[in-house]
Amino acid sequence: MDATLVDTHAHLDHEDFELDREAIVARARDVGVCRIVAVGTTLSSSRECVRLARQFDCVHAAVGIHPNNAAEAAPADFGSITELAGDSHVVAIGETGLDRHWEFTPFDLQREYFTRHIRLAVEHDLPFIVHMRDCESDVLAALREAHAEYGDLRGVMHSFTGDAELAEQFLALGLHISFAGMVTFKRSDELRRCAATIPAQRLLVETDAPYLSPEPLRKIRRNEPAFVRHTAGCLAEVRGVSFAELARQTTANALQLFRRGR
């Protein structure tokens, strides 16, 4: 294999993978994906991600309650997430963040959960994974508040879709920027221009599987970790570097950021 990659964000616990999860992990390994971060969205999802990390030596877990799931969380759920955060297979907190696209969770409750997740990440010296949809200014304000309290932030803007100016503001807070399949879409010229500006040491790549299949596989309904190579290839092209160099740098970045665990 010419280069290895880390899929820094996959919902490996998703029901779409229920029937062939072992084959999916095997396919990822076969194409050089050396690590997969399985990201939780609820307490039960987070527990399953930890279980998968125990089952597969290439999988690590992130635990948290997604902003769109916070309203349905039981009062004790976050306490259980806090307990899971101490597991050696857990390398990040999240998926957390804010979302104004959907109205599943009152926005004040989303902000409360976002703050709690960031605090938990700091307490455990773990990175946190940020979801942001239709609320860039709100997320930026919340992260600036956290930066004022904690200093440089250890985390990642997952599946980033903003412009270079917005990315620069998140970078100034200490965050990494991760790109998923959308950067490969034909109409994503502005996002590709943004991807070309990210400092090499802050760049990550992901699938967000089973969502956002990259070109040329966009017509395939279900994304999977092996497809991260297509996104990485696109990033290498727009940044003017070889695939091997892009893979080397993003893998080094991921291993440094998600440094707890095996």
C-alpha cells in the first residue's frame, strides 16, 4: 500500500452497516485506512462505538450527544457519557456542536450541551468534534468563549463547509479543519479553494459515513471508510501535493490529535 490514511469521522455504529460491518472494516484496511474514529451521537450510540473500538484494533471511539439528539437524552445520559470518556478506547468527545437547520432540540439546550462537552474534553485532555450547520456565528461565538476560558482549543471542525475566512477564525482558536466528501462535489469550487488554504499541520480528512459519498461514488447511497481515499485524492490535487504526502501529513495530524488509546 502506497500510503495510509485515518478516517477521522465515521458513524460505524449506524444501522446501515449492521449486516456487513466486519467486511466494511476489512475493505478500509485493504485500501490503507489504518485508523477509523467511530463517532457517537447518543448514549447508546456512544456505547456501541466503544464496543466496536474494543472489537476492532483499527477503530477508536468518540463519545457524546449530538445537538439534534440532545432533546431526547435522559437526565442521566450525560453522566454516563462522562463515565465513558475515561475508557482507554475513547479518543475524543462528540459529536457535539450546534445546528439551526433542524429544530429537533431547542437552541439554548444545544448551547448548554455544547459547553458541557467542551468542558468534559478539557477535563480529560481529549479533543472534541464539532458539528456546525447553518449557525456559523453561533459556533464561533461559543468557541471563542471556550478559548477565553481554556486557551487554545484541541478539537476539529468536522465536515467543514465554510469559506477560507471562516476557517481562519477557527484555526486561530487552535482547531483542526476536516473535509468530507462534499469537497469533491462538482459545485464545491469555493470549498476546494478553502481546502487549499488550510495549514498542512491542521488538515484532516473524513468520510462522515454512511453519509456524503464522495465523487466518483456519489451515486452510491452508502458511504464507508474505504472511500476516504477519494476525498484525500481530491485534497491532494487542490493543494498541489502528491497523494502520498497528503496521506502522510493528515495521518500524522490525526494520530497527534487523537493521541490517547492504542
